[in-house]
Amino acid sequence: MTWVSGPSAGYGFTTRRSDQQWESHGELEKAVRSFLAEIDPTTGYLSD
């Protein structure tokens, strides 16, 4: 995955499990897609 339009300071996406391990690539991709689905395409920020 490549972030091509950011990052903006103090704003973005992060994920990590409570045991401090990373998810599998498939789970990470699912989480990113879910996050991006919440972005308002007009503003580029999370919807209210």
C-alpha cells in the first residue's frame, strides 16, 4: 500500500493489535478500505 496524497500532520490511519503485533496483509487491507469508506471525498477528512 502506498499513501499518495498525504500525510497531513496529526491526521491519518493507524492500526495495531493490543499485543503490539501487526495484522496480516489481508486484515490490514480490510481495515484501510473500511477507514477510507468513511472519508468525505469533498473534504478529504472523516465524515461527521
